[in-house]
Amino acid sequence: MAEVPEGTNVSLIDVAPRDGLQNERTVVSTKTKLELIGRLLEAGLRRIEVASFVNPQRVPQMADAEALCAALPQVPDARYAGLVLNRRGFERAAATGRLHEISVVVPATDAFTARNQNTTVEDGVALAVEIGREAGRAGLRCTPTIAVAFGCPFEGAVDEERVAAIAARLAQTEPSELILADTIGVATPRQVASVIRAVRQRIGVSIPLRGHFHNTRNTAIANVYAAFEAGVTRFDASVGGVGGCPFAPAATGNVATEDVWYLFDRMDCATGVALQELVDTALWLGERLGRQLPGMVSRAGGFPQPRRA
């Protein structure tokens, strides 16, 4: 598997409005979410995961998914994504008429699938394949996410061949991308490279892979770099490092968008995103949530400029 050279363009997909906010105890208003999305757009981000279409009793923070979509800023090159777990969620997302992408989640273990979606991996894969085809007929891109691809809070280690087999099934629908998610933040760089290698051996290189890494154990940036070295150039991130999964015990924030930006900027990899706007947004969001967010670059700033004597 060829390494990606430094200087390659990298795509950042900000998931703060969905994965970032879904586990927050502080109720975030639709107005604040829309301002967050507007700020991300101003920073240059053009792919944003805005909501999940799930049971509002289980994830109250996402109860305004339809209202949020109805008010999304209409920016010509912006691409908005919605996450779904089942057919009802897909129907709701498609009915908004305001989304461009659907992300459908397939956990890699039965224990996590049962808690997250009340089904099995086998049934989840079959449903994802079906939703992928329906999304295509509706003119929507569909991106399957293999959750807990690097470790499960209930079953522990996940066999990489199991992840590769799920990827092969999902590849049958020719998705626009396939996301490998470290949902609980347990992955390490060598493991990331090994799982990507196993998946590539099963599905080839025609379907782009996308990395989704949580920073629960402070390994997310190292894992992003390992994925990049293994050929991945698309990454989910959350401004400020906010985030967490309601169904994954102790799972904390996503890797911070500004931290990923710094990594690739110092490697001369273009992202099309402006750092200062990201930092300002992270600080603004921290104020709204009533705490300092875990992202590092929003605290320290970018690479220091020489000071005049």
C-alpha cells in the first residue's frame, strides 16, 4: 500500500454539530447550532455533519434535526450530512430535502450494535446495504461507518478480518466513502495501519476511506497520521475536540479540527480551512458549553511567528 506524500491535499469533515454536541448535557439551541455551522462555513469547511435522525428520547440533543435542516445556510459548495441508524431515520433525513449525504452506522460487534441500534451486525449490514441503494435512488451520497472498528467497550478487541469482511459487504453498494471509526478512542497507530491494510486487501483502492478518531486516550492525532501514511486523506474532526457517544461508556471527544489542521499544515498539506476562524469558533463554543474544550491548538495557537526585537 503506497504512502501518501507530504503536500497532498487533505479533506476535513467537521462533525461538531452532530457527534460533537450529541452527548452534551447542556441543551444547545437550534439557533446556536446554526451559528456553529455558519462559523464552520466561514472557516472554509465545506463538508459538515449537521444532525442525526435518531430517537429524541434516547438522544435529546438531536430532537431538532428537521428544524435545523430546514434552516441550514444555502452555500453553493457546502455539503451537509445526516447520520441514520435505521430505516425510519433514513426516511426522516431524506424527507428534509436539505441534505447531500447520508451516513449509516454499522458497528463491528453484536454487543455494541444491540445497545446502539437494537439489532445484530448481520442485520445492520443488510440494512446499510439497502439504505445505500435507496439513498442512491434519491440522489443522495451514502457513506457507511463501521463503528467500534478498533475496539468495543463490551466485547473488547475486534478482529481486523471481521472489520474487513463488513467493509467488503458494504462495498457492494459502491459507497462514496467508507468510514473506519474508533468510536471509543482505543486505537493505536500500528493497529490503524493494519486494519486499513486488511480492508484494502478486501475492497481494493477504488472506494476512498475516511478516518474517524476519538481522543479518549490521547492517541487520536497519532492515529490520524498513521491513517494518512496508509493512504487515507479524508478525516472527521470536531472543532474544539468536543464530542462523545451516548452508548459508549467513557467515550470522550473527537480529535479537534484545529489540531488536525495544524498537523497537516505543518506537513504542507492543504485543507482549504483557516486556522484563526477555527480557534475563534472553538473558544466561542466553549463559552456556550460553559467549559474549556479539550482541543490543544485553540489554547496554544498556531506555529509561533518570530518576534521583533
